[in-house]
Amino acid sequence: MAVMAILCAVMPAADAWAQTVPDIAARAGEALTLDAALQAATSGNIDLLNARLAVQSARANLRSADTAPNPVFSVNAVQIRPSQVGRLPFSRYADAVARVDLPLERGGKRTARVAAARASVTAAESDLADAQRQMRAAVANAFFALKAAEQRVAALETIARDYGESIRIATTQRRAGALSEGDLVRQRVDALSAQGDAQQAASDLRDAQIALAILIGREADAAALSTAGDWPVRGEGPEEPAEAIAARRPDVRADQARVEAARRNLDGAHALRHPDVTVGVQAERAAGDLGVGNSLGFGVSIPLPVRNLYRGEIDAASTALVQAEAQARKSLAVAVAEIETARRQLAQASDRLTLIEGTQLPAARRASDIAEFAYGHGAMTLLDVLDARRSLKAVELSVIDARAAQAQAIARLRAAETTGTN
């Protein structure tokens, strides 16, 4: 009775699986190659847009830094006689003075300011290149995750359909008395497990579509995204030392540019100890009874550095330089570690793929072929055949995972070794 109860519970769900499994071809929408996905991300990625705007801002700051102070024009009325206001013309009871003052920077302030701004532009441009590097890595990782999800869905749906066919055969055998109820229940339970795996794979596929869509700015079309093209192949060739590559990476170059900017800011802080000079000329118009008549004059003003010696500004700039140098050393060390780690991970992923494709997959296929042949000649039970099929499908899923791992490792290494010239 317990066996019959289990049969009644699992038969409707298993029989309905053939109608509920979505067709992978029906879901296929716009197929993207990796290059097309990267192209879309280049124009639609928010991080790249922000990095481009940062470059524009840095260039604007450079133009601002490379500008001398403006002269100051002033007009004043002096020596006004209140008793004569309204009784005499203005020129008779007041002296008019027109003056122009021009600040002159000393100590190399402008040179230091421009050099710091130019280094900041270099840092912003390197940040943009690094954002592109990281974007390419993220898009490639999401692209290959989507490709693996597509292939897993196809494989698991095939497994589920195979179980459906096997259940129909087993049901016929059960009616003929050639199969026990327990064996039939076992197959139906396995079929339901395969159904759950396929449904989970379909959910993972949707997640992978959304992840890629966000990176390329195609959120509205996420459900229609699919991949085109083959898995990448690991390239062979001599490896350049990781330290040499890391020194040319955009993130490292950005931090090196910030060191230069901090050094120039320190020069500018020291230049503050050289007081600026303000020179001025004036023309004065005065009535004869008020003064000497029309006259010219000039003047010079210099701040006296007796109270503020700019020690705080110099100390702050010195600290900023030390911090920038420490960050530059850290970024170089991190870049070297990323390159070495990416190389090791790619080697491990390639070895695993070679092992599965070269050893495990042929062995699983041969075992499945032998089981099918033996079952066709009555030398093996249906359950043995199903076990062989299940083992083969498990290895095929492992191949998909191994290919995805190698592809993502290739993309990770390419990103880690990306310099300002590639």
C-alpha cells in the first residue's frame, strides 16, 4: 500500500514534466558574441560613463590651474567735502581715483599647480583605462556564465526527457510483470529529481541573463539574451614577468600619477612661503583747490610672513605624498599577485578540463555504450542502463563547468595582464 501511495503521488508530476519543460529553442532570443557584448558595454556601462566624466573634469581643472590671477580694477572717490555736495559740480568737491592692481605669483606656485593638475589628468585617464579593463573582465565573466547556464539547461532538459521516456518503458514493463513496483517508484523519484535540477538550471539561466544585461545596459531585453560563439582556447607562448606587466597596468599607472600630483602639491605648499607681490597703478583726478590736479601713482604690496608660515599646509601635503607612495606600492603588489594568481588558476582550470575531456568523458561514454548494448541483448537491467546514462550526463555537466571555468580564467588573466597598450 505504501508503494502504491508513492506511485499515485509521483506519477502525475512526472508525466506532466514533458509538457512543463520549456523548450530551449523557444527561449532563444538575440544571440550575442563576446565582442558584441563588450561593444554594448562600452557605450552603455555607467562606470565607464563616470570615468569619462572624471577625465573631462580633470582636464577642466588643468585649464583652471594654468591661469594667472586676474587684475583688479577699482574706482574711488576721496577727499569729499560734504558741505559742497549739491552746490558745486562733482569734480569741485571730490577727488576721483581709478586704479588697477595685478597679483604676481612667486615661488613657482603656478608651475607646481599646473604640474599637479596635469598629473591628475594622467591619473583620471588611467582610471578610465582601468575601468575599461575591469568592465571587460566583468562582461566576459558574465558572458561565459550565461553560456554555461544555457548548456546546463539544455543538458538537464535532455536528462529529464530521457527519464520521461524511461518511465514510459518501465511502466509498460511493470504492466507486463517484468519490473517491480519498487523499481518503478525509484525511477519516478529520480525523474522528479531531474525535473527539479532542470527547473533550478532555468532559474540560474535567468539570473545569468540579468547579470549580463546589467553590465551591457540591456536590462529591458534581459530575457532575450543568449550567447553565440565557441569557448575560448588557451593561448600558448612565453610569459612576460609579472612585475614588468604590473608596472604598465592602468591602475598602477593611475596611482603613480597620483604620487606625482602629490609631489607637485608639496612643491606648491613650499611655494606658499614665497609671498606674492601685488603691483598697482592709478590715475587721480583732483581739482586744483583740492590737491595737485591730475596725477599718476603706483604701488607695491607684499604680505609679511611673520605669523602664518604655512607649516600646516606643508605637513598636510607631505602626509598626502607618503600616503600616495604607499598606495602606489600596494597597487603594484596587488597587480603582481593578481597576475600570478590568474596564471595559476588558468593552469589549474586547463588541467581539469583536459582530465575530464581526455579521460573521464571517454570512459563515461564507453560505459554508457556498453550498458546500452548489453541491455539491448538482455544482459543488463534497465536500472543499470539508467545508472550509466546518469553517470554520463554528470560527466557532461562537469565538462560544461570545466569549460566555463577555463573561459573565465582566460578572461581573468587577460584582464590581469591588460596594460595601457593592449
